[in-house]
Amino acid sequence: MRSRAQAILVAVGLALLFGGHVSLDAAEEPAARPSYFLLPIEFDGDSGAANGDALIGRLIPTNSFALGDRWRLMNLAIVMLADAPGGRPGSPGNPDSIPSPQVFGLGDLTDGVMLGRPGGWWSLGLIFGIPTATDQALGSGKWSAGPAWRLSRRSGPWLLSLLAGNLKSFAGDRNRGDVHQLLARGIVRYTFNEKWFFIYAPIITANWNASSDQRWLIPVGGGLGRHFLARRPFNVSLQCYSNVVRPDGAPRSVIRFGLTIPFRIPDR
């Protein structure tokens, strides 16, 4: 069943990649406006974990508002829906997952708020982990917070970006292990033309409570994406990753289908 679902992800991704009308400018226009809202949606098919495969969906609403002429405020939230077994090391926001059979439900909410200069290459702020999981196997049971930062640089067809935060628990279920985890999302994107782009967008984690040989989860891979012009411009991508560094029991590989929808916010 899990391999069939992963095959469907690949089929849907390929169908979208190779069809439709496209426009790079229309898909990226909102990012250049003073205020914008992006709605990235991702579906991961994880395989090779010691306790079974998983399907994970992420809704990542991102909005940015200009605060006068000198500052920009950005908010990014991660809402996770999973069909997965518990006890998966390296899970973002839930590094010490409780072993369990396959469960379905919401994971913990992660939210980051950062302040930076308009058009600048850096932003600084805070990241929060909120225990919203509907099953204890899908969440940490802890309230967490820590510093967050964003670095971004565009040069010609290249876009390089890093969004990271370090969560440390301060309250929550006393029977659960403490959270002290680095979460990092990198982006390396190269635009070939108005239709196509290459993307490498790994989700990297480090569990500072684990021993050094069980601490890091580092994926290597990438994929292709395409910009589309419809009534609502959007872009899609299909990516494959191998977790070349991983704690024991973590997934070996990931197939990801991504969809990003930009929305315009009218200027006031």
C-alpha cells in the first residue's frame, strides 16, 4: 500500500511537470511585492525506516509584510499531517518519537517569526514548537522555543537560501524526553528558463540530546520543478533524496512532491 502511494506521488508529479502553460514571471511576481503570501504544500513518501514507511503532508503558509521602508516581518508555519509509525529518529520537532504502530493524524505545529531588511540577505527571529499532535507518536508532547534565522542570496539564475531554528523545550509532558533540536531547510535552485528549474531543498535535523553518531539527518538529492500560469499561477516540483547521514532506524530515502501557490496582497 505504501509503495503504491509513493508511485501515485511520482505519477502526479510527472503529469504536472510535463503539461500546462507556464510563466516564470507570473509565478514569482508576489515575492517582489511589499507584502505577499505563499502557500507551499509538500507530500513526502518516506521509505527504508526500521519500523515501516510513512506518508507525510506539510502545509507551510508563509507571509511577509513591510513595516515601513526599513523592515520586513515574515511568519512561516508548518502544519504536518502524517500516516506513519512512531519511533522514527530525526523527525523534525519530534526527535524522540514514541514507538507505535501506524497512526494517522496531525503532528506538532512549528511557527517562526523573523524580522529583516526589505531586499536584505538575512532575517532574525524566534521559532516555536507547539504540541498540537493528535497522537503521542506524532508529537513531542513539549512546548519549545529558540532562535531562528534566514539567509538568502540570489545571483543570476541561482537562488541560495537557508532557513533554520534551534528548538529547546521548556514545558509540557514530564514523561516525555526533552527537545533540543536544530531544524534547517536549505534551498539551492537553478532556473534553466521560464519553464524549468532544478531544486535541492533538504530538511536537515540535529538532535543535540543524542550521541554524536546518532545526531544528524542529512538528505542529498534534488529534483526538477516547473512554473505554471493558470487562473492562479503556481509551480510544482518532484524531488528524490537519500539520507546519507541518519540515525539508526531513520528513513533511508524520500520522494517529495511539492506545490507552491503565491497570492497577492493588495497594497494599502
